[in-house]
Amino acid sequence: MSDVDEDWVYHGYEPENGPRQIEVETPERGPTERASATVLRQLRPQISTIEGHTFGWGYNGNGTSVAAAAILTDVLDLAP
């Protein structure tokens, strides 16, 4: 985890090939400035109850729990 005084944002996306990803980035202002965001680190799923399960968002399902656990583990600086 980064210094607690540093601001960062969590950006979830689904690449064309591969599973959904969550990256921790420096905050940028405005929707068109995302291209210049600096990626600080990439999160990895911390829990997996179903083999091959990945991050999810925008629905009620296991993927949202996997995403929440990874973000909380990062924010709270917990060991995986």
C-alpha cells in the first residue's frame, strides 16, 4: 500500500482479452485525462470460492465480493 497521505483511485475495467482487472492509480481530473493516469499497482483477487472467478461489479454476485475483498485488503494494508 502507498503512503497514507497519497491520494489514489481504484479503476476497474474489462480488457478485450482476459479477466476483469482493478488498478490503483493516481487521481486525474476529468474523464478525458484518464489516459495520463499513473498506475501504482494492480490488485489480485484475495478470495476465490469458485475456480476461475474474477472481479465483478454492477450486479449482485460473487465477483462483487471478490472485488470488495481485494480493495479492502489494499486500503487496510492487510496481508493477502
